[in-house]
Amino acid sequence: MHPTDTDADDLQLPGKDRNFVTALARGLELLRAFGTGEEYLGNAELSNRTNIPRPTVSRLTYTLTQLGYLQHNTHLEKYRLGPGVLALGYRFLANMGIREIARPHLQKFADATDCNVSLGGADRSDMVYLETCHGHGPLIIRLDTGSRLPIVTSAIGRAWLCGLSDERRQQVLQELASEYGDDWPQHEAGIQQSLKDYAQYGFCLSEQDWQRDISAVAMPLILEDGAEVMAINCGGSSLRLDHDRLVNNLGPRLKEVANQIKQELAPRNPSAR
């Protein structure tokens, strides 16, 4: 049984904001429903994932297909993301001057450490890699631009939290607590430890918290007096990146990389820190 249109409006429109366009929000929710590695989804699957009534989903997928944001496979009777979504993503990345500035610094550090070194921004409860550079060694993470990591367990996510204002951080933590439910106390403990690490070292750690064989160090990039917060990380196999190397080697070196990026950003963004 699917929710009524009124139920769906309640889900999408807290407080009945008159300026909120529910139809647009629903269409965007459908696009968000496509996960990494999932090429095709049908209307029923999209309805279940978004809690949008199936008749509404059918109209939205038709419209998004006509606009080029979805492609329809008539044999499977399912949809996949279309080139329109890719074009929007490329335009977003092309307009981010920080990527152009950060990339050579990230690549140099990745080559020197044989680690995965990335720049990321937050999207709901995840961090999304906006730029990522790989080293050449055999024991490195092969994650690419667009990869998503959970904020609560990844070093880059925790670093992003550390870069937020106290008020904004508390708001995000409340949202994360609601999402994770009974698992929240464990995640909260890790985040609190990262706040202590950041106060002590100037960077955050994730030692086998995101994945058992992965460890990483990260720190925030605070731009425009906190109006924009991003983060950079350096990660790899936990067999290579033990606590001592993270704290006494990679962490301090990552701080130098961050300072170099911020120095280059300064002429464009005097508020970068």
C-alpha cells in the first residue's frame, strides 16, 4: 500500500512552507534514489525508496526522461540516470575553482605517500569526493570522484564536522542521531573522540572505523568565514597506516598540504582559513 499524495507532501514539506515546490523536490528525490553501482531502477523500486506514490513516480519518471535526466529501457521497463544529470555534475565541478587549486597538491601528496588523497564536501549524511588522487603503491584505496563515505565513521566526515560552527554542528548531529537511531551512541563516541583529536592535533583520525582494513587522517578546509566547509583526507591500508604514522607523519604533512591550498585560495577567497 502506497502513501497518499497528502502523506507524501507531509514527508517532503515540514511546516507547509508555501515557497517549497513539492513536485520539484519529488523529482530530485527520484534522482537521488539511484545508488552507486545500481544502473536500472523501476517505478516500484523508486516508489519504495522515496515513499512517493507510484502514480506520481510514473509521471515524474516520464518527465525526467523527456528532459534527459533519465533514460528508459523499454525491455526492462526500468530507468537509469541520463546525460542531463552528468552534465549538471560536470558544471558543478567546473565551477569549483578549489578543485583546480587543490588537485596538484593532492596528487603530489598521494604520490609521496602511496595513499588515496581526496577533497570532499557534505551531502546529507555522506561526504562526497569532489576530487581524488591516487598513489602508485599496491595497498591503496581505489575510490574516485563521486564516491560517498558516511560522515559518522570516515575521517573526512569527522573533519568536516570539526570545521562547522558549534551551532551548525549540533544541528547536524541531531539529524544524524535521528537517522542512526540505536546505533547512534557508538557513532557519537567516535565523533567526540575526533573533536578531541582535532583540538589536540589539528586533524582527525579514523582507524578502522569506516572499514576494518582502512585507516585515514583528515582535516577541514574552512572557507568564507565558515559559510563553506570542505575537508581533505589521506587514507590507505590499516596495515601500513598505524596510529603512530597517522599522528606523527601523515597528519602533520596533511596540515601542510591544507595550508598550501589555503594560501593559493587566499587571493580569490580572503576568508579561507
